Amino acid sequence: MKDTPALDLRREDAAAWRTLADYVALTKPRLNVLVVATSAAGYYLGAAGPINFPVMAAAVIGTACVAGGAAALNQLYERDTDALMRRTRMRPLPDGRIAPSDARVFGLLLSAAGLALLASMAGWLAALLALGTLTIYLLLYTPLKRRSPIATLVGAVPGALPPLIGWAASRGEVSTGGLALFLIVFLWQIPHFMAIAWLYRDDYRLGGFPMLPVIEADGRRTGRQAVAYAAALLPASLLPVYAAVSGPVYAGVAGILSAVLLALAIRFAVSRTDTSARRLFYGSLVYLPLIWIAMIADKL
């Protein structure tokens, strides 16, 4: 029995949707949710007057495009090692659902579109910061990831730039308030990524990535790193108050949240179990949106 034209059309539609989903997956959309949120928050917190919504939208969309393009190009570079790890082997590139040449064109076009949008609508400074994000992520972090655990610190720089891009689009400058937002996200990433590195240490070992839990199996340095940066985050989280970005209500919320995150990091450093690492991971996931909400609410 031959297939009907309607059935063929449904199959083509389904295949098109699957392909679209694969290209979306190349942009690491779950990570880009954080990029969108922090760049939008940075713009709002940096605004000295009424919000210019077209510029804010351009800043957020442009930053998200650059981050998505960088993610696609990163996966292109790491497709061979992704194929070795359980967590990543079904991504579109190692699974063969998208050709490397197509991923390269997609990543370059998406990054270029984001930079062009930022330059034309959000200002040259925001565009330069986004270009710095792209450059550090692809030319420093991505190759260094296979060579040294220091890559985690290098990768935290582009990860912390989206709120500063939003701030620069709003203010037209990089000032103390914007740097405070950058520092909070930078420091937050280390305990967050130490928890991930511990939970997926076997995968990273298979992929040949020298993460701290891979090169030091007992996890002592991993725990110390998590505690050190969580401890530094406690005073850093209060800097927006001193920079007049937010007020005393935020200070109280930030102090409590940062103390809880530090306690989770200490527990992980002491026990170094999957359970304590998972608690630190989920605690860090809750920490960042709550601290942004508190900062924004205190400015309303």
C-alpha cells in the first residue's frame, strides 16, 4: 500500500521540526535562558531613567544570539569528545543529525547577527563586550578545557559578561554597578561548576577533560575551590548596595542566600559525596534567579 500525499507531508513536517529542534539544541537553550535573564536584568538595573524597550530587546536578543552562536561553534569543536561521554553523545553533532559544515555556518551567522544587532541598536560598547565574550569562549576557554582545570576560571569570564553587556547597553559605559553584577555572576559560577564537575567526573574522564575531580580523585581541591569562591561571593553580593544599584532589602536577601550557598559548599567540601554535590548544584540554580529578583524588586 502506497503512502498518501498527506502522510508524506506529515512526515516531511515532522522531519523539519526535528531538524529545527536540533539547531535549537546547538544553541544550548537552557544555558541561554540564563543569558537572556542576566542581560535583561543588567539593562534594567543600569537604566537611569525610563526603560527604552526596543534597545533593551535588542540588547537581550543580540546577546542571546552571540551566546547561541558561541555554543554551536563550541559543540562543533568538541563533537569528538562529546561522542565519548554519556551526557553529550546524543547531541546533534556527535549523533550525526547535523553536518559539521552546517553547524559552522549556523554558529557564525548567528554570532554575526547578534553582534550586528548589538552594534546598531545597543551601542558599540555592548557589541565589543559581546565580541569579547565570543572570543574568550571560543579561542581561550574551549581549547584550554582539554588541557587544564584553569579553563573553569577562564570560562567564567564570558559566562559573567551578559549582565555587563545589558548594563553597557543601558548606561553606555562600564561603571562600578555593572562590574558588581559581573563579579557576582563570575564568583557564583565556580561552586556551581565544581558541583557539576564532581557529579559528571566519570564522563569528563571518558572525554579526556582534566577537570579537578578527574586529576584529583579525592575531591579536596574541588571542595576547596567551591568554598573559596562561595565565601568570596558573600561580600561581593553586597556590592550593588554600595554602588547604589540596590538597597537594604536586597542586602538582607543577598546576605541570607549567600550564607546558605556557602554552607552548601562547605558541606560538599567536607563530605565530597554525590548527594552534597547535587544539593550544591540545585542550591546554586536557585541562588542566582532569587538574587536577581531581589535586586530588581528593591529598585522598583
